[in-house]
Amino acid sequence: MQSFYREILLDHFEHPRNRRELGDADIHEHIDNPLCGDVVTVYAKVHDGTFEEVSFIGRGCSISQASASMLTEQLTGKSREEAEEKIDAFLEMMRTEAKEELGELAALKGVVQTPNRIRCATLAWDAMRRALPGQ
């Protein structure tokens, strides 16, 4: 199972989804990890309460960039409430145990074996959490 998860992360790192700046984004947030140098900016276009488009730009390790790519796929098409639930579920999983209902996001749970990499996996998710109005 670990090799399957490694393949998912490698695929998102080598072929990132939605890696681009959205100039007319309704939501954007920049965040960095000064301990390792990873940086991510997340963007979202929201229409009638739905995340119509989610993207990111950034640089850093394979975990931070793969996680940002996965975030864009997971939140696109979701309502704000669904997006908040997904973000909360992911961040909770990273603190507790794997949640199979999160699908391929469970691949990121393996990084907890190296505690200093948890921040890499949660960077983009924390940025989106901060970017949501009212957070």
C-alpha cells in the first residue's frame, strides 16, 4: 500500500494539477515554511458559494507541492461548507489516524512517520483555511 501512496504523491509532484496563478481570484493566500523554504500561494474563484476554480503556485519539496496539487482537485466544485469540511477532515487526519473516506489524500498520512514533514503536507491546506472569509 505504501508504494501505491508513493506513486500518487510522485504523480502529483511530477504532473501538478492546476498549477497556475489566478489573476482574478476571489480568494488567495500566500504561506511559507521558514524551516525548510517551502512556499505556496493558493487561489480560488468562487461563484454563488461554489469553488469554481482552485489553483496554486509554489516551490518546495515533493510533499508540499503534491499536497497543493491534491488540494486543488479536492476543492474544485465544492461549496464553501464542503470545502471547509474537507479541509478540517484532512487537517484532523494529519493529527490523528488515516481516514479512508478521504481517498488519495490518505497518501499524505504516511509523512507523519517523519514529523518535520507534516508541515510540508499541511502547508497549502493551512493557507486555504486562512484565506476563507471568517477564519
